[in-house]
Amino acid sequence: MNRTQLAQLAVLAAVSERRSFRAAAKELQIAPSAVSHAISSLEESLGVRLLARTTRSVAPTEEGRLLLQRLKPALDEIGIALEAVTEAGGRPAGNLRITAPRFASDILLAPRLGEFLNRYPDITLEIANEDGFTDIVREGFDAGIRLEESLEADMIAVRASPSLTTVIAGSPEYFGRHPKPLHPSDLVHHRCIKRRFTNGTIYRWEFEKDGQELVVAVDGPLIVAEDRLALMAALNGAGLAYLFDLRVENELASGKLVRVLEDWCSPYPGPFIYYPSRRQMRPALRAFIDFFRYIG
């Protein structure tokens, strides 16, 4: 492999990730014609077609996919090495991409973002709020934040919060019109605020008491995509919400929300920062993990 091919492989990886010659050119800060020339020259030198092009899309061929699969770890290591040189002065730097569910961003990250970015002014932090489990290697993230049950076995995980406890709560106004449920089965008679995940499924409320586990398919007049809206709706008397205790501490303390079924809501490990095992970790990622990890 010559140096020209190395540059062409980097262009191939960018086009494959962005699914666009123009977007890759913008990312690499070169002309779209230079991207097209690099791909064509690489395909000609290898004697195989690497990208399938239509007027609307670009995607790797099977040969291109196999090449990229082998190529990505090497390019990642090159990127890490270059960033390590940049950070050799002892100041973590560069772009850092993190995927996290919105509740984790709101509760764990948002209150400390100013402190983190002021401490590490050379880091550009990008946070993508996604509820479903994200393949951080495939999607190009440095790390993610998820509950332990969602983590893949080959990921390294570091605790990012204390244990969480589910809270079932409604407003005093709501309980002025409806009796408090004494057992999870009573929820079928209540107006519950349902949650739809990004994969389309409606979450069924989970409970545990003395080793007995129950899952209840609740019903109600409202379906939301995030817990912030569920919280606001519960405060306004729309129904019962299923939330994390860290989210509603103030509302419970002030009496704006009333908690029920507390004996059926057992604590469990909170979110973890997860990342792939690498021979060399970027200083920027190490700084993020050390800053946001939970030390109980």
C-alpha cells in the first residue's frame, strides 16, 4: 500500500459513513470532484467496485463493506494517535461524541457541562439523545450512557450515577378524583401516561417486591416519547407517570407530586458510561469518563 492509497482509504471511509460524496467532501474539506477521483482511482487500482452509486444514494458494495470492516480499527487507531500527539501538551482536545438517553443527559450531564467544558476548553463535546441502544462503534461515537441491562458484553462499563428507583406519581389534583392504587394490578383502573420508545414499542411498567416481579401493560389518554413531557403532564393532573427518583426529587419534596406503590419499586443500578476496549484510549475520552463517573 502506498501513501496515496492510505489517503484514498480515508476518503472511502468518510463517504461510506456519510453516504454522500458531497458530505464527505465537506467533512474532509476537499472538493467533491477530489472525493470522486479518489474513489475511482482506488477502485481502479484494486480492480473491484467498492461503492454502489445511484442518483440518490451511495452505499458500500459487499466488497466495500468487507474492506471497511477491516479498515475501520486501523483508521481509528491512526485517529487516536494523531489526537494523542495534539494532546501531548497534557490538555485533552478534539471532538468527543457521546450518545445518551435524554433522562441521563438532563440528570447526569447537563448540571455539570459548564464545569467540564471550562476545565477542558479544547474539547468539543457532541451529545446525541437516543433512547434505544446504539452501536457506538458502527455509529462513530466515542462512548455512550445506558442502563446496565442494555449493555453489550464486549463493552467496558463505568457507573455514572447512584442506584435508581422508579417512582409512580400523580398530582394531588389527580388523587382528589381517583383513589390511590394499592397494588400494581390496580393500575388498569387508572389513567397512566405511557411511554413510546424510538423503536415503536410502548413500555410496560415493571415492578418487584420480595422477589416477585410484575409487568403491567398500563393504559391512558397520553403517549409521550420522553420523561420530561410525562413529568409535566403528571404535574398538570393528566394521570400517573413512571419516572426515575432523581428526576422528581424536588416535586415530591414540595408536594407537587404524590408517590404511590413505593413498596413495589426496588432500587437498581443506575446508568453506566460504556465504551469499546481499545489498546489506546483518547485523552479526551479519559477526561470525560473520569469527570462523569460516579464515585459512591
